[in-house]
Amino acid sequence: MKIFFLTPSVRLLGARQSLLALATHLPSGVEPLVVCPGMSGLTEELQRSGVPVEVVPHGAWRKWRGRLTAQFVQLPALHRLARRFGPDVIHCNEYHITPQGVWTGGKCGGNVGVTSHIRLGIPRSHVSKYHLDGCSRIAAVSSACKALLDGTGLEDRTDVIHNGVDVGDLGGRERDRSLRAELGWGEDELVLGLFGLVSPRKNQLVAAEAVAQAAARGVPVRLLLAGDPFKSTVEYGESVRARIEAEDLCGRVRWLPFQKDIARLYGAIDVNLLISAEEGFGRTIIEAGAVGAPSIGTRIGGIPELIREGETGFLVGEGSATELADCIVRLWAERDRLAERGAAARRHVLASFTIEAHVAAMMEFWERARGGA
């Protein structure tokens, strides 16, 4: 089988990390070609792993300039690549690139399946705007994401396929504590981690405020942030910086830039935070679980599907620093159960969220889509 992947971005955040894991773990007999919009992040990692890559620049489909660029530059280039490659399936890694996938599939003829991936909330108007009705099948990363398509007529061709992680890449049971030592944080402190794009959606400010409240209640808590703001979230990043440098948080929070070596990040923490205002899946929860760290998440999107309340972590209300602080205080009071909850989180990942399980589900998904243009 030949899979022609399209991605609208090369920033190594959740959706592209999932694509990287998938493309590098495909079984023998499956030939991938990943088409990226630029040379950075994802493109470099794919090339380093030996996955065939082509670069075709494009603009945002939602803007008239992007559609104009697609018409005269991107679509003809995609047609030439697809004609040369001869795909069985064209897979759009995020729904924003689906129009290009549907158009290219149409040019390839009726034997090519076109599939798309719903990874985050999708406004109802985007179903037609991004031509999802032209897909053979659609993958949703959670039941919450699939529910967003209720009433669109696409329910019967949509499958829930959870993301997976390579447990071996995360160090298995051996946790790398070197970063924690470098930061000067002791094993007798509670270290929380929040990793990802610095933006209002990820609620870094809420985490900082909750840490301040928990510390005021006597918890020896630390917070490790890792990630960068995007162009549109620079101002929010400045607000985060100002908050963590305030007197009541002095020395309690460290903010690192984007890190490729995520095993060191997870090895440094006791508890992972994913307290987003919107989240289709929640990749950091299964990454943390793979190394034996429980998570605190919000009752948003696909997050409740990943956390077993009280067993592998806890759920809190979105935007509530006080509720999060209460949860931190409880975790500290029950710190003798941290290892137990971390072990449960690891078992949960090994049972349901490995990269092997994800690849197997995607192969079945593509087989159903094959020839269904």
C-alpha cells in the first residue's frame, strides 16, 4: 500500500508528532510519502528517520491568497507528485489540508481513497468549507471529536482512532532524572510539568496561579513549563513570564523553550498537567503515562477519555486555579500513592495507547478507505 500524506504545518506539536510517530512505524510493504509545506521541524525529523519527504509550499485555505496560491502553485505540484507516486490512499493529517487532498484524489481517479484526520474542535461550517464530504473516511482522535460531526451525514464514515506513543522512545521504566537534578529540585518536592504551545488554550497562567495557591498552603511544589509562544500568542507569553517572576512564585517555576528530548522532561516531573480550554485528544497524558507519571486534566474534549479518575490521574474544571490548587494539595497529602497512580497510568498506556496499536488501527482504516474515492 502507498500512503500519500499531506500536512498543513511542520511545527512539531501534537498533530505533527503523531504523524512522525505513524510514518516511522509503518509495517513493511507500506510505502509513505509525506508532503510538507516547508523545511523545518517535522520535515527534518522525517528525513533523519529515512521517510521520503517532498516540500510543496502553500498558504492558508481559509484566506483567498491561500486558495489562489493553491490553484496556481500547490495543486499542480501535488498532482505531479501523486501521479509519479501512484498512491492508494491520500491521508490529510489535519482537516485544514483536506481540500487539497480531495482535489488531488480526484485527479488520480476513482481508485484512490482520500482520508482526513480530525484532531481538534471543528466548527460546523468547516465541514463543507474544507470539503470533508469528499473524503472516503475520516479518523477522529476521540469520541468527543467524532461527536462534533453528529448531524453532518459523515457519522457512518468516521472512525475513532486514538493516538499512540512509542513507549521505548520515552525510556520505558527507566526515568531520566538528570534534568530534575540540573534544576536543583529535590525528590522531596512535588514537581508538575506542563508542556506544549504557550497559549491561552493551554492555560499556563492558570497553572502558575494554582501553584502559587498550593505553595501558600504549605505544599513544596514546583512547575516546569516547556514550549514557545506562536506569533499570535506572544503577548500571552509575556503575561506568563511576568506571572512566574512575581514574588510569590520566585524560584518555583522554570520555563524552558521547546525541547526535542521529551523523555528528559517527563523524567523530571511527578505529575503531568493538561488543563487546556480545548483539546481533541491530549497526547501529553499518554506520553507521561508511558514513563509512569499520572496526569491532571480538564473535563474538556478527549481528555476524560484518557484519564481514569483517581486511578491514573484527576480531572478538574477548565480555568479554575482554585480547583487545580485543591487537586495539587490532595496529591501532596496522598504522595505515598504517586508511584501507584503512575504505574496504573503506564499500564493504561500499554493496554490502549501504544504506537503499535495506533498503526494497526490506521492500517485497517486505510484498507476500508482504499478504492472508496
